[in-house]
Amino acid sequence: MSFSSVDITSGEKASKKRGDKWPWYGAPIFCVIWFTLFYVAAIPSFFSYPKMLYVRDEANHPGEFIGERAMIQLAEYSSIGNKMVGSINNEVHVVNFLKREVERIVEQSRTDLYDIDLEVQYASGSFYLWDAATSYDNVSNVVVRLSRKDSPSDNYLLVNSHYDSEVKTPAAGDDGVMVVIMLETLRVMTQSDRPLAHPVIFLFNGAEEANMLGAHGFITKHKWAKNCKALINLDSTGSGGREVLFQTGPNHPWLMNYYQKHAPHPFSITLGEELFQNNFIPSDTDFRIFRDFGNVPGLDMAHALNGYVYHTKYDNFKNLARGTYQSTGENVLALTWALANAPELDDTAAHEEGHAVFFDYLGWFIVVYTESASIAINIVVSLAALICIGISVYFMTKDNVVDAPKAVVLRFGTICLVQLGAVIIAWGLTLLVAVFMRAVGLGESWYYGIWMTFGLYFCPMFLGLGLLPAFYIGWTKRKTYMKLNHTIACFMHAHCILIVFLCLLLTGLGIRSAFFPMIALFFYTVSLIVQFILRLTIKNCFFTVHILCQILPFFFYTYLMYVFLLVFVPMQGRDGPDSKPDMLLAAFIALMTMHFAGFIVPVLLKFHKSKTFISMFGVLIIVFIILAATPAGFPFKKDVAAQRYYVLHTQRTLHMSDGTTTQETGFYIQPVDTRYSELYDTTLKNVEPEIWLKNNCAEEPYCGLPLYSGRWLNWKDSARWIYSSAPALPVATELTEVSRQSISLSKKRFEFSLKAGDRIVMYVDPLEKVKITNWSFDETILVDGHTAPYFVYHVTSLVTEPYNFWLEFEHDAANTDGPYFKLAVSVHFLYHPEHYTPEFREFLSTFPDWTYTTDWLASYESWIF
């Protein structure tokens, strides 16, 4: 009845007509229908995998990816165990596994068509990364080149994954499954007679987890690196599932065109790329190295399902989603064929044309267009929405025979203000719940039970968006002759105007994810246009058309929110104790929810007792807060969603300027998320940080802590130190001052030789009126003028020779004898559990079963020179 003309002869008739509401019991049915649509469409779409192909059926599927073979290979890879850089497992057993599999592929290949070259690279080098002067020695890569004998191109496609692992994990998901997918892709291609215009480099990278050293070693040192013109990078932040394409280019939108055309199971979104590149995701990939040091554009894809197991012992063969092999394998095979035959590889520089905007719809298909096209689309759709709203309001003035047109317009303006207030209240309630939960020690209650987000963060949005408009309608029902349908439509129009503002704002800021609000505007505009057309023939169609036009965007937004929660919630468990995960999650849910709820919640105003029903969302908020205080809301679960801690059995040795030496040993505990109070109130309740932090930060660089990452320094206030007996270090640290030379009256050069373990972190801290002018490490820190102390990271692999380095200092000419600087060396033994003392093992056993410790041995030793 929304836009039909009504003959109103008196205010009483208008009031009666205006009160034509639906029965109250329709409201819960209405909500259940939307939830049902979510469960029958969005969730199944995410977990939709192709049927696995088995080895026994290979003859019936020539040229296709055989998922079972990859699964069999992953079982063998996983059985090798942990694969840290420098370990025998990584440098010998995995390398032999890869060589054996590649040699088997060569034996079965079309040798009349292909040349297959296999090399094991051992690389050394240095570069700047994450505020650290990084260097490495003898890290390994297994490199395979596949080329057609009749296609002698010098422009290659690079496909990369890594076979090394983090501490204690067998790395089935990160990144073993991508390794075996590359092996099966190589096998299928070598048995095909399809054209292959450009050679393909399959880089099995042996040192990604150690700050992406293997990728740097290849792209800066290998003879084939300069020929690599495009990249497919394969990584993981979980345990399989559908791989998400979350980075492209940069500035090469043609890559997305190939993905759109050839990937049979698309899963990608520009929003993921922008979140990743703005550090919302606490990870990085080799894509950065190939981009920054090789100028190689590409596609960066990763698995993200079940991120709870990421970098833990639970990242094993059993926990990997079975559908992963076939789904990812078919995508990688198709993309490798497509890009290897892409003519753009012959001159990639000619195709640098800016960024692409891309998103998939429930994995059914993918939409891709250029950034410049997105600006035009966003503006056109926004203007179309505003024009349609203007036409709709005009029709309302014609349909309302009691109020003057000016009164209708003024009332619409009032409703716009009310809707703005409703959005502000909805956001405020959602963020207030997040602040409250953290303040009362109930943060992250959604970590294991993601369903908790519904009551804690979705319900405040529904409550805020619905309650204020409901009160407005109740307050004005005897003061206006505007029809209820018109009033509800005005609230939707007002919300659309807010979304227009958001869309144009994001577009103006150059944020490509402005397509997100554009989708809501597009479908709402379509619904208005359909209503205008049907207005000429069919009456009383407003709600029918509106609801039908909201189904597709509802699927889109709820699907993306579900994916967002599955991917980002586990990441919050490793984002650091200084993060604010509740606020971050609440803000993202509020932002996403307003795009669809603002067009669906107003329909509830059509039902009797709408205020009462909408208030039930407030009741649900209270219920879920109470649940969060019970065991049902405890965020961590044994073996499934454990709380993470770093625990280092550490020996600290401080060599003072007066020649004395002090030594202390203990357990250095570092939480990785924000809700560590439960552990500290029980296992570590008698340990105070001041006991060991006191004076250390003033006297020692980086507080004298054996940091393995610069991020740990920002976390130090949450760390604890428990005194213990000394660790049994596998290798003693021996620093030798080889020489000290005066270059001039105000300059000195020091040369050192260091014998230590294979992971070394050094802090170089010049004293007052002393400046480092040069050193043997990467010079970026010095050239860019970073603030001391300087962070140096060095990794070796199966190297027995000492590490030699030098430093040059500029000082006051009067200061001829020094001291000039403090040098601290922290050595980390990440894969030596056989050296754990009984005391250390006993201490680790005291941690609750809902925690997970990433533990190793470490030493810290400092000198003044």
C-alpha cells in the first residue's frame, strides 16, 4: 500500500489507515526466515568443495588435478615432523623428499616436450625488514624450472610456497599442503601436451618462517630470478579450507582478469587486501619480498580456515580440511596454465595500470573492474540512489492529501535525523558492550564460541537501529497523517542517504573497498525503480519488492561477515597483549551490519508491539553477557582454541664496565593475547613484573630481554620472569674482539667473531656522544636515521664457522679510550627440546590444558666496549 493513492477525508480515517499493522507474531517469524536464509545459503557456500579425484580414476581425468595424490604426499611430508630452518629435518629430510618427488615426476613426464631442471640453492645475503638489519647464511631452496622445448621464452612465471615450519609444528597447513599442491601441479603439467608459452619456476622455499629469507635468497641471488615476471604465491594462516586471494599486483589489474576467467573456485575480496596491507592481519608472506626486492607482480593466496592451529603442533595432517586438496589444486593448476601462457609476461611494465577492485559472490562467481571504473560506478550508483529517493518522496507528497508537500518533506528531514541518531546509538551500544566486556575481564568471550558475537555485538546493532525509530513512530502516530508504510520507507531512505555518504567518503579517500556500501545502494536503488514501475499497475507491493531485493545483498553481507569471523577471530589470539580485539571486532561487525540491517530492521516496525519485540534484542545482550561470565563463555579450549604464550628458559649474563659479571637464569613468559589474567591469577599469581624489570630498561638495551621479535618490546609490561636454575644451552656464546682500530682521531673500527647458535639477535646501542657511521650489516637503518638501540637479526643453516662482523663509530676526539657502545647478543635455540631441563619441563606442565606454549631455550649476554 506504500505508494498508492488513498482518499482520506478526515484525520480519523488517516489515523486508522496509518495503524494498519501486521500481527505481532509475524515479527519473530520474519527474523527466523532471515536466519534460515543465512544458514541455508551463506554457510554452505563457504564450505562447498569440489569432489576429490582419486589416483584410481586418473585415466578418466587426463590433465586434471588429482587431490588424493597430494594428500598422500602431505602425509609423508607431515611425518617428517618439525622443520625449522637449520634443522636436519628441514635441510636434509624435506629437501630429499622434494628431490625424490620431483625426480619421480621427471621419470613420468613427456620428455619429448619438456625440459625439467632441478636445483638446490644455498643462499646468503642481507636486507632490511621490520626495523631490523636482517642477514642469513646458507639457507636452502629447491628450485624446479619447467619449459617447453618449442617455446624458448626468457620470461618466466614464478610459483612459490615454503616447506620450513615454525616452532614445534609439523606444518601440514602452513605450508605443507601448498608444497604438495605445487608438486601435483608440476606433475600434471609435465604430462600434458597443452601449449606452454613461458617457462614456470616452481620455488620450494626453505626459509619463510625465519623472516622470509628463502624468498630473498632466490629473488636476489638465483640466476633465474631476473627472468621471473609474475608470481603465484601460496601460503597459509590456518589449516586448509578454500584459499583466499588477498593481495594482487600491485598496479597490475590484468592479473585479476586472469583469476576471474580461469579460477574455478574463486574466493577473493579487495577488503582483505586493504586490511592486510594496513596491518590488521598479524602475518606477512613472501609476496612482500618478491614485490619489494624483485619488482615481481603477482597473486598472493593463502588458506585461513581454523586459524586456531596456526603455528602450533595441531597444524597436522589430521586437522587439515579434506576438501582443501582438490579445491586449491584445481585453482592453482588452472591459474598456472593461464598465467604461463599470458602474453602480458613478455612486457609486464606495459600493463601497469593501477589497482583492481574485486570480490566474489558466495564463491559462485567473481566481479573484477579497475579502480578508475570503481570511482565512476560508486558515484553513479550514489547519485542514482539519491535521485530515486527524491522521486519517492515526491510521490509521497502526492499520496498524502492531508499534509502539504512541504510538511512531508520536513517530516522526511526529521526522520533522517532520527535515523542518524539510531545509527549513532547502534554503534555506541556495540562499542560500549566491547568496552564493558574488557573492563570486567570478560574480553574475547567469542574467541572459541564465535556464536557469542551474535548477542554481544550484532544484537546491540539491531536494538539501536530499531528502537529509536519505533519510539518515533509511537510518539508521532497521532500527530501526523503520513502513512506507516511511508514512514518506514522514509527510515530506509534516510539510511540509504547515510550509506551514500559513506560510499562517497571512502571513494574520496581512495579506499577501493568503497564497493562494499555501493552494493547496498545498488540493490536498494533497484528496489525503488521496480516499485516505481509497478506503481503504475500493481498496488500494495512496497514490502514485497523491498524484501525480495534485499535477499541478494543479505546473502553477500552475511557471507562476508561469516568469513570475516572465521578468519579474523583466531588471529586475535595472537595479535599481542597490547591489542584491543573486542573493540576491533565490535567495530567491524557494526560497520558490516549497518549495510544490511538498516534496510531490514525497519520492516519490524510494521508489526504490532514492535517496540516490545525490538527490546528483546536488549534482553539478548544481557543474556549473552551473563553467558560470557559462565564456562560457556570461556574463550579458550584444550587442543582446539588454546591461549598462546611464549616461554623461554633463559640465561642472562651482563658484563659490566668495571669488569664484573652478573648472571641470572629464569623463565621468561610472554602472553600473546589480551586475556592473560586467568593464568596470572593462578599459575603465576605471586610473580610481579617489577621484580625483574626494575632497572633493566635503564641499564640494558631493550630492557635486557631476549627478544625474538621487535613486537615483543611493546608487550614487555605483560611479561613475567620467574627465577630458575640454568638452562642446558646446546651451544655457548663466544664473542671475540678480533681488532680495534683508530681510523682517525674521532673514528674507531671494531671487528668481532661470534660463535653461537643458528638464530642470533643483536642489539647495538651507542653511548652518549657516539654515533655508528658504518657496519657490515644492511645499512638501511643507518641511512634512514633510525633511533638506537639497533636491532640486528641473523640466521644460519648448518654453518659451523663463526659469524664475523664489524662496526665503525664516530666519537669525541677527547674520548680516546671509550667506552663507545653496548653490544648485546641474544641467541635462540628453537628446536632443541632434548636439552630441556627437568625443571623446565615441570614448569611447562603447570600451564592449564587450555593454554599452548611456544617454548625454547635462549641466552642474553651484553658487553660494553
